[in-house]
Amino acid sequence: MPQIQLTPAQRREHRAEAHHLDPVVLIGGDGLTPAVQKEVDLALNAHGLIKVRVFSDDRAGREQIYQTLADELNAAPVQHIGKLLVLWRPQPEKERPENEDRMPGPRDVKVLKYSKRAGHKPEVKTLRVLGNQRLTAGGQVKRAKPKQTSIKKRQSD
């Protein structure tokens, strides 16, 4: 299977997303074995964007592993820095149950309300938080706000 081609903007975006990730697959002295390829494939299915650490000192060998993984697993090579390889492949669609519009149910949360006077026990309150609500640090229930995107990203879409 051929590897996925990314535009420079897409590659930059994936590099930024992968910055905080830890390597999920480690390739040791045996190199690229079928078992390692299978693990990389499973990790790409589960996460989409992964880091792979290669413990070989041979730069040409690491480059060969990088290209082989991208070609055989139909992934996009995002970045190769030192012994770290970053690969991306779109995640397959998960089968949703018949209740697609189902929202998370309510949950009960215990909140401690401390007294302003010293020596008094804190009051324990049980609050019900719905799926579209969140609990603040002060113990109040607020509606969840939709995640905001920057103006630049909105204009590019």
C-alpha cells in the first residue's frame, strides 16, 4: 500500500499535536520484525498519531524503518528526529450503537463545603451533574461551554 501524502500545513499541524506524546512502540536491536509492525498497526488504529522510538545508532537503518512502516501500513510519515519517528493515519470509523444521539448520563458528585469558622466540620453536599454541565473549583454547577477555535482557524476552514 502506498503511504499517505500530507501537505506541509497538515504535517506542521500533526507535528504540533505529537509534541507532547510519548513513544508507544519501541524498536530494539532486532529491528523491524512482523510483531513490531503489528504493534505499530494496532497503535495507529487506536491513536491515529503515534511516536515510535528506535534504539539503533544506524541513521540509514532508522530511515529505512521509517519508510517501510509508512509504506506497508499506509501511514503518513510526519517527522523523523534522531531516534523518534512520528507516523499518522486516519482512525477507522468506530461502529456506534443504535442509540447514536445518546448523551452521557447524570452523575452524583460529593462536594466538601468548608465552614468559615475554625473548629467546625466541613459540610458534605451531593450534587447531580448532568452530561452538559461541569463542576467548578468552588463547588458550583455550570453549563459546559463549547470549545472555542481561534479566528485564524475559523477563517481557514
